[in-house]
Amino acid sequence: MARAPVGVGPLPAEMRAVVHHEFGPPDVLVPARLPVPQPGPSEVVLRVLAAAVDYAQLHIRRGGSGRVGSTREPAYGIGEPPYVRGGSVCGEVVAVGSNVSGVTLGSWHLVGGLRPGAYVEYGVVNASALRRPYPNRPGPTAVPDGLSPAEIAAFDYAPVAYHTLRVAAGLTEGETVLLHAAAGGTGILAVQLAKAFGARVIATAGGDAKTSLVRSLGADVVIDYRAEDFVSAVLKTTDGRGVDVVWESVGSDVFTRSLDCLAEAGRLVSFGSNSFTGEGTVDFYPFWTKNISLIGWGGANNAEAHAPEIMADLLRLVAAGELRPVVARLLPLEEAAEAHRMIEAREAAGKVVLAPDVKVATTSRRSRYRAGPARRNPAPV
Ligand SMILES: NC(=O)c1ccc[n+]([C@@H]2O[C@H](COP(=O)([O-])OP(=O)(O)OC[C@H]3O[C@@H](n4cnc5c(N)ncnc54)[C@H](OP(=O)(O)O)[C@@H]3O)[C@@H](O)[C@H]2O)c1
């Protein structure tokens, strides 16, 4: 006989959320109330502790997929409004479906693909998603210890930084890498990882606050590309040789001009378009004369980036104090529009994170369990 969902207590009927009914500028994001989703037999309900604001969600909110303004922009079909934007969530299990076993109520997990989205108080995922970072080790082990929920949500961009650099671009010890948007939510992790891999790091960022942050994270050379020409600066600091790897998510002329920064046999990995421009004119000359390579990254790479050996390496680096996400701003859920605006205005140094309860989002697991007797011995179900 089918069991009813099991939970820590009755879920409320309604929850706070942020939705949009049309595509457009940040202020299309508005607070709303939605029904709390019920879990299917193989699903779990997570209480959202923190939700990282993901750049891809800015593209989708605008109505595109990185090619906005392009004549080749496809119509973006994502169902009927109201839309709820997604992203990486640190959530706590509060109920499980009738067929779910091996999941602990009260455990914390890092997930993407929450339904109806990330900008909510409660969301549903298939229980198999909780095992994503550790396919061979089920259970409440999916988040780094000692970090707050806001930092854990921001940490979910570390696999992207790791895989783009190490696997896609093949960055090795002793090589030189140029990191663009190095003060962004993914960039700050890439700086620390490239240093951990033993590379010489040349980083670009816009403005004093961002360049200071990137310098404090260990970058060897930091270029403020609002103030100086980054191509000249890179060639100057490498004695005209150029870099082995360019890590590129800005697009537009930053992409095309970065080809001039590559050394012989250099590799450029492209994994985003923060400039909201998906097209450009490429000069192929350096491909023939310098044997350079262009590597695209995205889609299925995201799952590969969460492979157990990569996650294990990332957690080891966090535990060793060599890797730490930086939360630029932690805002209440209802301020999602402000969060999107800040990122588009390039005001954020680090990751912008939203939380239904800001206090909970800043409290690490250890102190939270101590504070809450109801959660002290979460029961496996
Ligand atoms: N392909 C995939 O599957 C995948 C997966 C995850 C992430 N990504 C990509 O990874 C990139 C980084 O993501 P993120 O969420 O961490 O974003 P982010 O780097 O925090 O984005 C903000 C940064 O972009 C830079 N930027 C450059 N041009 C900009 C412009 N025209 N408008 C606004 N900002 C601009 C800004 O730095 P400055 O002010 O210093 O220039 C800013 O710090 C994004 O392109 C995202 O789409 C791709």
C-alpha cells in the first residue's frame, strides 16, 4: 500500500515566491504567493535556505538565451506564465514522497532544477537529484561543511570553474591563464582554483572594489579593463608571449580580442556571454599562425562538472581553506529584482544570493543544529 508523504510537520498551503509574467528588465520580477508543491512518490520537498542568482537566469528573464538582439535569437519556449526563475539552491529536506528512502529529514543539499523554481520558500526535486555530487554515496553529504547556506549556494559554481579550467581547457601547473570577469560569482572561484592548480593567474575585472577582491584571492596580475587595454597589458606582463589559456564568459569584443592574448598552442574556453551578445566577427589568422584552439563549454558539461572525483577535490580544497565562495550580497527573496539589477549594473563582487530568511542563510549547519532541538537528531526515513 502506498505511504503518504513523510515530513517534519504539516507544510503550509501557500508560500512566498518571486515570479514574472512577461520577459523584460529586472522589475518584471515581482513578489507573489504560490501553492506549496506536494511531492510525487519519488520526490522530496526542500525548504529553500539560499538561492544563488545565476547569470543564465538574467538571459531568460530578458527573454533570450544569450543571443538577445541577435537576428538568430530563437523564441524562448518555457511554458505559461507566471515564470519562476531557477538557479542553484541550498535547501533543507522537509518532506519526502512515499517511495523515497535513504534521505534524511533536516539534511541540507545543493540542487539545481527545483520545481517550481529557485525563488520560492519550498520546492520539489526528484530524490535522485540529492545524490548528484555523490552518486555512490547517498545521504545528507552533498554540501561542504562549515559554510553557511548562502556560501553553499554560491559554491555550486565551483564545479563549473573547475571543469572549464582543468578539463575543457586542460590548464596545468606552470601555465599562465587569463581569467575574465574574475570578480564574478564564478570568477572568484576560478581565481582560487587556478592558483590551486599551480597556474600563473592574470585576471581582469572592472573597478577598484573588484580588482582589490581579485588581488586578495591570490591573482598574480590584475587588470582593470575599464582603465587599461587588457590585450596590451597581457602582452606586456607575459613579455609578448601571451597566455596558455583564456577563460571567457563575457563575449562580444572581449572574446574576439582575447584571441590576440593567446600564446602558441593556446586555448580559449567560451562558456557564457555576460555582455548579452552571442555574435562577433572572428579573425581566423591566429588559428593558422599560432595553432590556437577554441573550446565551447555548456549543456552536458554541467553534469560532468559534478563528477564525484571533482566534487571530492573541491570539498578537499574548501576543507583546506584554499577555496571559499564570496557572497557579494545576500538579499531577501522579495528583492530578486534588485539582485538582477545589481548584477546587470556590474555592481556585485562575488555571488549575489537570495534567501527567504536572511538570518538562516548566514548560519552554518553546526550552529543551526545546536540552536534547534527539533532538528538535532534528524530521522532517516
Ligand atoms: N555554459 C554553461 O553551462 C554555464 C554554466 C554556469 C555559468 N555559466 C556562465 O558563467 C558566467 C559567469 O556566471 P556568473 O553567474 O558567475 O556571473 P558573474 O560572473 O557573476 O557575472 C557578472 C560579471 O560579469 C562581468 N560582465 C562583463 N560584461 C558585462 C556586462 N555587459 N554586463 C554585466 N556584467 C558584465 C562583470 O564583471 P566586470 O564588471 O568586472 O566586467 C560581472 O562581475 C556567465 O556567463 C554564465 O552564463 C555558463
